Amino acid sequence: MIHLREVIHYKDLKTFIKLPYKIHKNHKEWLPPLLTDEYKIFDKKKNHSFGYCDTIMYLAIKNGEFVGRIMGIINHNFNKGHNEKNARFFALECYDDVKVYDKLIEAIEIWGKEKNMEKIVGPLGFSDKDPQGFLTEGFDDPMTVMVTNCSFDYMISHTERNGYQKKIDLFQYRVELEKETPEIYIKIAERVKSRGFTILEFTKSSEIKPYVKTVFDLINQTYTDIYGFAPLDDTEATEFSNRFLPLLNPNYIKLVKDKNDIVVAFLIAMPNITSGFRKANGRILPFGFLHLLKALKTATQLDMLLGCVQQKHRNSGLDALMSVALFDAARKGNLKVMDSHLTMEENKQMRATYERMNHTIYKKYRIFEKAL
């Protein structure tokens, strides 16, 4: 017998957050997220997004054991801005049990109908910054931080069996960094500089803080074509930057200003710290932070996190200007390869940038949809 328990009390929230550590215990490539970050996502007191979203969370119980979880989200800001009436399913975790999966997904479908939604999409969180999509290819390759949705292959068959179809695919590229920056990038960068654009580089976190709001304003202006993205207000931007800024190395953050001293583009990357996350096993204290620091020093891979170019300056070579600076920093840091983070299948411009280099598509993810 399987029954669902709605997560209302803090004790159940704690179980909801920790359940994946149990389900993925023997999952070789699963990357345990930091528990502090998980609370910042799922705790209403710590996540500002609950203020404009309807949500519900369930735990599945079978024979007295917790065997699955799921969250339903209705992002009213996104729906209003895109003229949609969609509910989202998120954080779906379970063992390979048909009845448990069906019980969980059906619960969100019923909830979505009760809220007068027309479709359900997922896996998709409050925004595109949360883990999204089920893994469809690349199950044997290591995961990277910020892309922690390392799902089992059976999640695809269970989802499709319930009548879900492809909404959008996301690709993850691995790019071999060359010993010298390709001459074409250098020429483009010099041409961009001659038009009055300047590259900003940093060595201290304190130098970055004055630009945080500017960067998030630029994100809100340029990410409108990314599925699942909803503009971040000042509170959310502060919460997001507080979560990740302490982990960032200023050497791998590049901004571009135009001749009027306005920031028009940026790139943010970080050395891969997957090994540190594994050893920390979700906990910063007492020794988790030491594992993260060691991983930062010994990494050989650079992970892209965020980046954009102001709409009117796209196809102007600003990406080449930032890439030259980023590649130089990566070589100085003894980094050998770069991970692209998630790139939408439809984002032909960004995909072309990676595919001009020595690249491999090594992971694919899928967001599904179903009419209610």
C-alpha cells in the first residue's frame, strides 16, 4: 500500500530534503548537493520565490518507509509573462517502482487541475537556476556542480509511460582547451576593443560586489528567451549571489563595458569542485569546506555557470573578447577542459560557439510536458 503525505511540518521537510541521499546511496555518478543549499530552495522561510508561487510537496510512503518525493510549483510571474497556465513538477525522486512514480506524478496532475492549469511541465523548479530536466544521455559521466539533477535512466520510461512528451532538450558540452587561444578569437577581440569596448577582470571578491546588481539586471534583460526563466527581483538576486559568490574565483569572472562605461556582457565560470562536493557529502561543517577548498586548488576543469550579451550587441564579438580573457585565466590556473553548463537545443548561437572548438556533447537532459 502506497500513500502520500503532504509536507507541512519541518520534520517532513527535513525528510523530503534528505531522501535523495538515501535513494542515490549506491548511484556512482550522483553528486550530493549541499544541504544548506537544499534548505535555501525548499524552505519557505529561506526562499523568496515561495512568495509568488503556489507550491505543494509530497512524500510517498510504502510499507512504513519513505520511498519517493515530488514538488508541484505554479510560477505565477512566469505564467503571466508568457501567457501560460502551466504547473511544474520538480524534485521528483523515487526508486524504480512503477506504482510509486505514478502515485507521485498523478498527485501533481490533480493539484494542477484543481488550480485550473492547462499543462504540466518538468522537471523544472522555481526558475532555470534550479536543477532541471531528466538525464537522457551521459549516465556514466561525472556530474558538475550547479547541474545536480543526476537522475536514473528509469525516470525517462516512467515519465513517457504517463503520457509526457518532449518539451525541450538541454545539452552539456565538454570542450578541450587549447594551449594557445585560436588566432581568430584574438583578432575579433582586438577589433572589439577598437570600437570602445573594454574587458573588466578581477582578483578579489570585494571588487565584484559593486557589479552584482548590474549583472542581475542584465540577466533579467537578456534571459527572456530561456525556457523557465522568470525575472529575479532584488531580494532573489541577493539570495542567489549569497549562495554562490563565496565559491567563485574572481579570476574566472569577466565583464565588458561599452564606451559609455555601461556593462553590456559578462561571463562567470569556476573550477570544477565535484570531488569536494562528493567528499563533503552535503555538509559544509565540520570539514566539508576543506574538501571544497582542496578541490578548487586541484581542479583541471573549468565549469561555465552564467553569461550573456546585451541584445543589441549580440553578434558583435563580445563573446570572443571575454573568451580570450577567460582562456588566458584558465591556462594560468592549469585548467585543461571546459564544461558548458546547460545549453538549450534551440540556442544555435551558443551551440555554434562551442562547436567551433574541440567539443563533445556528453550529456543531454529533457524537460517534458503533458496537457492536463
